[in-house]
Amino acid sequence: MHIAILSRNRSLYSTRRLEEAARERGHTVRVIDTLRCYMNIASHRPTIHYKGEELEKFDAVIPRIGSSVTFYGCAVLRQFEMMGTYVLNDSVSITRSRDKLRSLQLLSRKGLGLPVTGFAHSPDDIPDLIKMVKGAPLVIKLLEGTQGIGVVLAETNQAAESVIQAFMGMKANIMVQEYIKEAKGADLRCFVVGDKVVAAMKRQAADGEFRSNLHRGGTASAIRITPEERSTAIRAAKAMGLRVAGVDLLRANHGPVIMEVNSSPGLQGIESTTQADIAGLIISHIEKNATEKPRVPPKPRG
């Protein structure tokens, strides 16, 4: 098969591993800088151009689209979809998962476990918003934040009001969530490929920190998850429409609750922690689900 990897940097661990895994299985691979693609949007023959030439046909595309380039990256991915190319995660699913509020609303509709979450626009509603999510301590999150950036733990109602007012004053979109004390600064990253959790790790926040992100000094260890946690992760990925996803869970007293569903999860932490060949499993999934020849859209009638 001929596979494209959409990535801004081919030296990134995840991009390198996917390229290596595909080549080891006899496939040809091309890493393409998403922002250097430009498109001819025509109904009879949509094309994508790259650094002065029209891109060749691919059997499959693996999107590694960072949050900062979601809009343009998904536009490029839609163009591949218009051309009939198999995409590992489609543009609608990626856009859906990147919108934190929308994704939580979709997960809620599916009856999946979530922390109590509040969202408001007017500063006048802040006191009731805090009360609605069970009061302090509570977590305040920027909707545009990633890797733990823009996440604040407010330990008193007064502190929560001050932080929320400050964010609202900056016209920032935020949501407020209950703080799951019993998680003790740990979360679970479940890596879903297709309809299976292929690996899972526990991430523990550093001393004095409540965010468990590895980028913020958290530590990771391999872990066996419960059947309920496994089912929750798989259902969460399906609710987003994602074939590959990193689903972050917290262990609450009433069962697993979903913190986030990541459409472009990193491979380095999960592979080094669990010793699982995640990249190989992703390529294997593509082999089973992508057609050997690029699908060509039917010609318009008349």
C-alpha cells in the first residue's frame, strides 16, 4: 500500500514510528507537511498540491494534526476524503473531539460517565455555576488548552470566582468541572485502535501538582484496566467516530469518568511504558480496513 502521514515534523517520535512500522510491513510511505498542502476544490476532479506538484494517489492517510492547525489540517483531510482516500480518522471526528464542550455533550448523550461539568457565559451566573458542580475544590479549564495548559485547580469558592471572572474578562471560553478527589492526581490513558483497547497506562501527577500530563512532570506505569473501564474507552472513541484514540479516564467512586478523547494521541509515552507495538497495530488496522487501490469517486451524471 502507499500511505501518507500528515505531520508537520517527520522527526517527531509518533511520526517516525508510524513510518518505520509501515515500511517494515512492505508499504511505501510519504510524510507530508500539512501546512504545505494546497487544494484545488473542483467537483469533477478534486486534487491536492504539495510544494509545486500534484500529490500522487494514496491508499490511506494517517493524520497527525496538532491542535494549533486543526482548521487547516481538517480542510486538507476533507480533500483526501473527497478524492476517495481511506483516512484513519476522518475530519468530522477530529473536529468533534477537538471541541471539548461538544465532545462532552456527545459523550453525555451516549450515557457515558463524566465529571459534573458546567458552562456559562455571564459573570452574573458564576456563583450558581460553582454550586452546580458541587463547589470547591473544582477544576477550571480553557476550552482551547492542551497538555494541561490552561487548567486551574481552585481550592475555595472565592478563588474559583476570581479565576472564572478573570478568564471571562479575557473573553476566554472555559468550562468548570468537579474535582475527583479519589483519583489522587492519577488518570488512565487507554489507547484504542479499532474496537479494542490495545494498551493502557496510569499517569501519576508529580508532588504538588494535580495535572498528570507527562509533559508536566507526571510519571507513567503500565496497568490492567477493568472491563468497565475498557468498555467506557471503546464507547467513547466510537461516540467521537474515531478509529484511533487516546481516551483519558479518572477512577471515581461511582465508576470511570471520561476527561478527554484525543484524536491524535502520542505514541512515545504509551509504547515506552507498556512495550506495546502501537504503531504496528495501527498499520495492521489500516491493512484490514483500507482498500488496496484508492477509491475513486463516481463521475457526476449528465
